[in-house]
Amino acid sequence: MHCQPWKYTKVYNWLKNRQTCLLCDAGGETALPLCGECEADLPWLGARCQVCALPLSVEGLTCGTCLKRPPAFSRVEAPWRYAFPVDTLINRFKHQARWPMGRLLAELLASHLLHAYAEGLPRPQLLLPVPLARRRERQRGFNQALLLGQWLSKPLGMPLHGDWLLRHNDTQAQQGLDAAARRRNLRGAFGLSQRAWVADRHVALVDDVLTTGATAQQLALLLKRAGALRVDVYCLARTPAPGED
């Protein structure tokens, strides 16, 4: 599609020079368009569930949901809570095609993951972006998970396979649905391409936000049934439990 920000287009030029902060318009100290003060003020995810990254009050615990019903994926890695201004940056990236905002968040996510690998997080062998319903991809002009995967692949040194996971039908948008409705909405929605090779491999799903984990769960089940050894989830932000800030 012509709206895709391929590597030869001018959208990539912002990485080459010092930038103005996207949040406060101050001059940036690095090649990224984010000043140090605004970076420190982002809603960094502190204490979280060791499996699904749900924000918790105490570090090193597993949430009740994951204890009661362990998910098919092994771990969610996300740098931030889904809160201001990260939620605004993600929405502008997804719904207004603001490529620099998505690229900035992807660069910061890559740094977060490299630090996690240095601390002992197992490295996956490949990245798989969550597929988007065809109708919504036509409306939006791109799949935000695919772009995030492209921006993560090089700094992480991992191949991205954007056509291995398939979306069979145009399900209802997940936004606004509760956890049970999200699970029902996704039954039979996904499949694997014939060229997909996930048996005996550690793979990571890439998406923008994890809310209930219904999409990640369905895809992880699909991959585990196909023989994947481990499935992790990499996303920009994790929503808090309902009713929490």
C-alpha cells in the first residue's frame, strides 16, 4: 500500500538528526524525539504479574487470574501502563498514521527488551505480528503490529514473519467488549500459513496493547498446538485491571 512507511520514505529521516520532543517541543538530547524529562515521566510499568504483566502493588507476584487459569503464553513484556501520554501516542499512531510516534515507542520497547535479555529473559528465535482483520486494515491502511515488528526486528536481531499468522474472518472490534465477549469473538478467528515453521521454536507475538489477553491467548494456543516450545508477548503497553487508574 502506498501509505506504508517503507525504508526509502522521508518518515525515516527523523532518526538521523537531533529531534524536538514529541511531547513538550523541547530540544531532544539524542536522536530520538523525546527529551529526558518526558521519558522519565512516562507511565513506566513497575510491579506487575510475572506472567501477564498486569499492574500489581507488589513486585514478584503472579496475579490471581494467571494462577487460576495459566495462559498458553509464558510471559508478557511491556514497558508501560496504558495511560497518558502513552495511550495518546499509541492512538495517534494507529488511527492518525503518525509514524514517528509509533517508531519512537518501538525504539524504546527494543531498548527495554535488550535490557531484559541482559537480565536473563530468554530470547525468542523469531517475531510474529498479530494479524489485523482485513476490513480494519483496509480502513487504516496498515497493520500497526506489523510495523512495530519491522521496527523491532533489526535492533533485536530477530527475523520477522509477517505472513505466518492469518486472520480468517473480520471479527467485531475488541474495544468495548468484556473478557468473556472477547474470547467468544475470537473463536476460530486465527490460523497458520502453510509456510509457518514454529515447531520446537521459541516465538514472540508483537502487538500494541494487551488488555484482557484474549487475542494473545488464542494465538498462543494455536502456536503451541503447532509445536511451539514457548510463546511470549511483546507489546507497548498493558492496561490495568478494570476500575484501577
